[in-house]
Amino acid sequence: MVELNYRVAQDSLAGIPDLLCLARRFFSLLAFVTMFETVQAAPVDPILGLTDAYKADPDPNKINLGVGVYQDANGVTPVLPSVVEATRRVVAAEKTKSYLPIPGSPQYGAAVQRLMLGAEHEVIASGRGSTSHTPGGTGALRVVGDFLKQNLPAAKLWLTDPTWANHPAIFAAAGVATDSVPYFDSATNGLAFDALLAKLRTLPAGDAVLLHGCCHNPSGIDPTVEQWQQIAQTLAERGVLPVLDFAYQGFGIGLEEDAQGLREFCQTGAELIICSSFSKNFGLYRERVGAVTFIAADADRRDVVQSQVNRVIRTLYSNPPAHGAALVQTILDDDALATQWQAELAEMRTRINGMRTLLVKKLAEHGVPGDYSFIEKQLGMFSFSGLTKQQVERLKQEHSIYMVGSGRINVAGVSAANVDRLCAAIAAVCG
């Protein structure tokens, strides 16, 4: 009997290691499963989230005026014929998929500078500007954010009110403090220039201000050349670093005209940063083609600054993708292709401006209260419509018309086929 009990006890104890092993696995699995328990869902992106809602809407007559992509009269975002030809050439000539240098292709950087500044500009002649190829304009902005945080940690970055919805988030992610300067006058639907200039005259030396080089997003309101001159002079006198977001060159008045304001900041010895994007004017949205240009006081200082830019890039994305930049460079470096591209860009610009005129006319015909003639004076893809958040929500819920909550309209989403339905819906929510 004693022997039997002993054996039973042995058998029971023999199973304990297995139980302990199972217990360890259970609690290990439990810990693994709960690692993300405290992660909270992020809010839906206020702009890109509209596309998801639009796609899910079954209404066959729905209208998307939200995300900032160009659309032709059929609602298609086309591949430009010049880009098709450049793609053929790039693919045929490509011999390697090896890495680009940290700042990307020097030839691409040179082409970007010529487009922004003009081939004979002093910045190019003196060699005091350095251009790095970035993954889109957003990548350029984030490089600037990390550069400011690491090299000018006391600098506050001032943003226009309003500004692109992603600007504050980009610089917050980089740890850069931001504040705002007045820009849009809702009473006149124009530029609050006096208030803007007055605020700029109070900014502390060593801070930076982010301005839109042309086609302000979301308002569509740009300073005149004379106003740009006053802004540039004020920032120089205050010792404030200008940062220009230059994402829509050619969508306002023309390539040269749209660059006039930016060039006012490029006086001899002046320092500034330019963030470029070729998503819109080349239609290369998904290729993520951008650039960041640091203009220093001289070529020696440029090299020092670029060393820090390289350091930032190395930890962000190491080096840029090649294909989209090769397309832009191929077009800009070939006179015939560049001429073709400029004509295609002019066609896009003309269509947008035509839709502005048609929209103003149809709003009046449908009896929408108020004077909307300001829409024709705005530049670029966007218009600050003046619609309230509540009216925008009603347009979405009752009419399947999608736009940003601020009332920003992507005018390229308007067409002869949908403008009457759009204006009738606006009349309904404004009545």
C-alpha cells in the first residue's frame, strides 16, 4: 500500500514540469497578446480619410472635392504624355538599381534649382545652394523639421493661419515648437496682409516662418510681388529664417510668375530653405518626388549645412528612391520634352481657372446667397469656399459631396458634368 502511494505521488510530480512549462507559455502568450492593449486608435486623416469615405459611398453621382490631386474633365488623374515618354527613356537607359547618394542625384538637384530660380540666378552662379532629393514634399518638410530640431533647437516655427493640415503634425513629430501668424481675412476672403506684416515684425531673431511659395493651401490667396518684397525685407531685418513650401509651381499664373515671390528671398547672402514637390505639376503623386534646397550665405557654409542635412536624411530614409526624380530630370534637361511638359501644365492650369469661372457663374444661377467672385481671384487647385463645417457635413451626408471640413474645395474636382449638381446642393445647405 505504501509502495502504491509512493508510485502515485511520483506520477503526479512527474507532470509538474510539463504544467510549469505550459503555464510559462500561457503567461508569455498573454503578455505578448496584451503588448498593444494600451495603443489607442489614431484619428482619421482629415484629408486622406475623405477618399476612403468617398470610395465607400454607393451614390453614383458622388463628388470628391477633398484630396489635392488634379483631375481632368472626366475625373481622371492622368499620366502626362511627357512623363510617358520620359519613362520610356529612363527604363531603356537604366543599367543599375544601386543606391543613390544620400542627397540623391546631383543632376536632379541642378535641374530643380534651375526650375525654381532660373538658370542665371546668383544662387546657382555662386554655388551657395544645395538641393537634396526627398520622398515628396512631405519628406522635404520632415527633413527641415529634424534639421531645425538638431541644429537650431531654440527656433520656433511660425505657420500661416490657415495652413496645410499636415504642416503642424509634421513639425510636431520632429519636436519643433510651432505657432501661427495671421494670413486669411474671412471678412474679405483675401490676404490679411497688414496683420501678417505686423506680426512678422514682432518675431524674435532666430525663429523661422513657413510660407507657401505660391498657390496657398488651403486659401488660394497669394501676396503680390510687392507684398512678397515687404515680407522678405521684414524677415531679413528681424533675423528670421524663411522656409518656403513650394508645391504648386505652374498652377497659379505660370512657372516664372509663380516663382517671383520665392526669388524675392534670394538676395545676395540671404539664407532660406525651399521645400519642393513635383506631385502636382508633373502628376507624379505616387512616385513621391520632392526636394529640399538649403541656401546659405556662401558656398563654404553651404557645405557645412549640407553635412547636417545628410546626417538627418541618413536616419530618416538613408537615400531617396530614384525613378520619379529621373523622370523629372529627363524632362527638364531635354528642351523638346520640357516644352511639351510646359504645354501640358498650362492645359491643367487653364482647366482649373476655367472651372473657377464656371463655378462662380453657376453659384449665382442657383441662387446661392453671397458674392463668390473671390473664387476667380484665387490661385492654384484650392479655394476657401466660405462654407461652414456644418454645411460641409450636410453636403456629405445629404448630397454625397466630399470636401475638407474647413470648406476647402479642390477646384480640379469640379467639371461641367457635376457643377450644376454641386451648386444646387450648396444652395440647399446655405438656404
